[in-house]
Amino acid sequence: LDCIRIGREIVARLNWRKLGPGPSEPSDPPVHDTDELLGIASVDLRLPFDPREVIGRVVDGSRFDEYKAEYGTSLVTGWASIHGHPIGILANARGVLFMEEAKKATEFILLANQIDTPLLFLQNTTGYMVGTDYEQAGIIKDGAKMINAVTNSAVPHLTVVMGASYGAGNYGMCGREYGPRLLFTWPNAKIAVMGPQQLAGVLSIVARQAAEASGQPFDEDADLVRRAEIEAQIERESHAFFNSGKLYDDGIIDPRDTRTVLGLALSSAHSDRVEGRRGFGVFRM
């Protein structure tokens, strides 16, 4: 305790002047009870939830100006403030990112850079939609635009993993590899290439096709054992505490503390100048 007290006294006398803008909006608490955050996201990540319920319990006065609410509805985007600091929010609503969601996210990230506004990514995604029809329609192209925008965005990024963070959705929603200033997870969060059942199923299909191609019989009993082992391994290694132990985040937080933690993170980010990037090049939307 003495070390903490001494450290605080030293920092208090640094007379550091923040280079970024200070809080510019009312920092009144959310209208909705933050304790209710404990009942919004489930430990069963297959159960969807509306991220607006989370946003309304985190941002100032529960005020949220949504951007393109009726377009790309699997991704919620909009403007708010946290402890007086303006922020743009991107939040997964139903897990999968389609072409519309990718284009919407790209536009929103470009806008945030035009007005020098930090971005908050609230992750609960199973990744980008796959399949022949979607790939022919341009999901790879549109997903690449979103990841390009995230990569080249210069405003501070903060990320909170509220649920699932699977596949390339982890990248598009500013996962650890894409350098957010700070990344936090909730205790129920899971991070992996894909869900345990999905990964086990894919590997089973590959093994079955390999056996058919070589003219060998497929061992169903061995496949069941292998699937169970893969599911158990991915379930264990995707857990929030396992990933936090690997330093894939900056800490597991109580959902009720999300507003306070993000307020401190934004204050820290504003120690430096907050400036977006205007010169992204050409995005063919």
C-alpha cells in the first residue's frame, strides 16, 4: 500500500499536460442500471443479445445516435460519449458479418477519422459470412475493405470482447493483432479461430474426403473420438482466462465496470493528440 501511495504522489507531481482534447460532452451516468449488464450476455455464446442494451448502460446518459440503423443490421454503429469523451461505437448484433455490415463499418471508420473521434469495438462475432454465393457476391472484397480501414485508422481504438471473437471477425473488429490501444474481455468471452463444434466438424469433413479420395474406409468411431478431443481442446483454449494468461488482452473486467474502465482508457488515449487519417486512398464502395 505504501508503494501505491508513493507512486501516486510521484505521478501527481509530474504536471503532465494532455495533448488531446478534454471531455466535451455531459458526463452524466447512464439512465439504465449498470448492474443489469450481468444478465445481458450469456455464458452460452449461441444465445444472441442486442448490443444496444450494453451501450445504453455504458455511455453518458444512455444517449446513442445510431448510424444507418436499418442497413447492415448485424452490426450496430453510432456516436456517443463516455465520461464526456466523444466516441464512435461498432458493436456486433447477431454475430455474422455480411457484405452490408462490412461496407457500413468501413464508412463509419472513415467518418471517425475525418472528425478525429476514437473508436470502440464491442466484439461478439463468429466471423464473416462464407459460402459460394456470398463469395461470388463480394464478401471477400467488402471484408477486405473493413480490415483495410481498421488497419489504417489513426484514431485511438479500444476493444471489449463481450462474447465470441472467432475467425476473421476478430481482425475486422480490431482484435489484438490489429493494435487497439487497450483490449478488455468479459469473463464469458471466448477467442478462437472458430467455435469448437465448427472446427471439429470441418476437420471431420476434411478427413472424410481424404479417405474417400484414397479409397480407404472412413473410421466413424475414431472420428467421434477425434472430434470430442478437438472440441475439448478448443473449448479450453478459447476461454477468457486462458487467453488472458497468454496476454491476448489487457485484463478481464467485470461487465459492471466497463464504463469506468473505458473512461480511464479514453483519458489515457487523450494524453496524446487524437488525429484521424484523411488519406486512406480509394475505397470503391
